[in-house]
Amino acid sequence: MRFTKMHGCGNDYIYVDCFHEKADVQNPEQLSRRLSDRHFGVGSDGLIFIKPSPVADCFMDMYNYDGPRSEMCGNGIRCVGKYLYDHGIVDRDVITVDTLAGVKTLYLHIENGVCTGATVDMGEPILLPQMIPTELHGSDGRAVDVPLDADGVTYRVTCVSMGNPHAVVVVDDPASFPVREVGMRIETHPAFPRRTNVHFIRAESRDSIIIRTWERATGETLACGTGNCASLVAATLLGLSDGEAEMHCLGGTLHIKWDRNDNHVYMTGPAVEVFSGSIDV
């Protein structure tokens, strides 16, 4: 099976072109675990199949590092757009990608005939607890700045879904914060029936936010596109931002805007192809 490895701000995935490759995989969950291993496989945060779709330019079928299928990945979908354009599957700079979180529109950035990144319409943020899903909720029915007790420590969390669940925690210093220990506790907390991604943020100013991410089923990653979107929404709800900011991840910077006119979140960032190869599956 041929594959291409790509990344967005260091959030890397293995991509399989199912337009040209007969990827008759019986157990994609197991294959993702094997190929994603950074010692015995290709090494990645997961596996994405780029498949034909009856409702969009393609369908993004995504599996996490440890196997489970996932709804969406903001960094991953930009790379899907890059692959479609650079490999001649589409010849337009505005395309659509179907995901388990719905159809997303991508505005590709083209330089000298090559896609270097994209702005993605990530849709409306979901704030209703039962749709995130989470058992947490505040007096207004949303889970904004609500207490969460994890192993005897209380954290203030804001919960948002961008097609997948996110819990955002404001901290004094993300660089020194114990992301692994606290991220694991919150990810698997009973308040999140489908587990959750966890983000630790600090607003340097109203348009500049530092973020570290503990990604559900993966661990700490260098960036998380949907998580940056959820974190910008959370920062806005908490009065720390005016709805648009540069999000500084370990792997780079994403520009996120929550447009209050259409209630959609827009993510802008790079997409990079690393290498291609083939592997016996």
C-alpha cells in the first residue's frame, strides 16, 4: 500500500489515496496502531484514508494513533485539501471534504501551483452539554467555567464540541504545567462519556493565546486544529479574547476566528508533505 506522510503544525498523519490505491483494509484500527508506531512503523498521530464521496470532493476517514475512528481533525483536513490539489484530484481552490462531523469547506492557499495551507470553515461550535457530550453544566445550561474534580483537585473547565469533544482549562503557564498527568485524568473522567480532548491555555493578550494539547486516544500532540478552535471559543466565552487570535502551539501557529455573524469558526494554517512511500500491509 502506498502512503504519504503530511503534517499541519507538527500534527502528523499517514494518508492513503483511495482514489488511486486499492486499500482493501480489513482492520483499519489495527493498521493505524501498527503504522503509527514511531519505532516499528511509519510514525504518526494516526491514519487517514482519502476516499471518494457522493456529497463532497472526498471523504476523510480517520483513525487515531491507538486505533479508534475519529470524527475530525483540523490539521489533518488541511493536509487532505493539499493532497487533493497537489495530486490533481481537484483543480479548484475552494473544495469540500466530508467527515464524520459533517461536510467542511476549505479555501486552499495556492503558491506557484502548490497548496501551502488552507482556511477551513469548521462550522458552528457546539455548547450544549448533551451534544458535546459531557455531564457538566453551569447555571445557564452550558459548561462554561465549571468545576471538575479529578483525583481530589478541582479544575475550572469550559467544554466545547467542534464535531469532537474538548475541555479547555486556563492555566498560569502552559509550558510548565503537568499536561500529561492532568490531561489523562480529565480525558477519562466519568463526566465525559466519550472521553475528551484537553487543552491548557494562557491568553498573552486578547489576540494571542498559548496552548498545549492532550489529545484523546493519542497523548500530547504538537497541535490540534479542532482543539485550537474550541479553545478560541472558550477564551472568548471567558472574556479573554474578542473572537480572533493567533494560537501558539508547540508545533507552530494557527489563526482562529469565531465569526459571530454566522456563528462559524474559521481556522487558517499550513499543510506540509513530508514524504511518500509504500509498505506491506
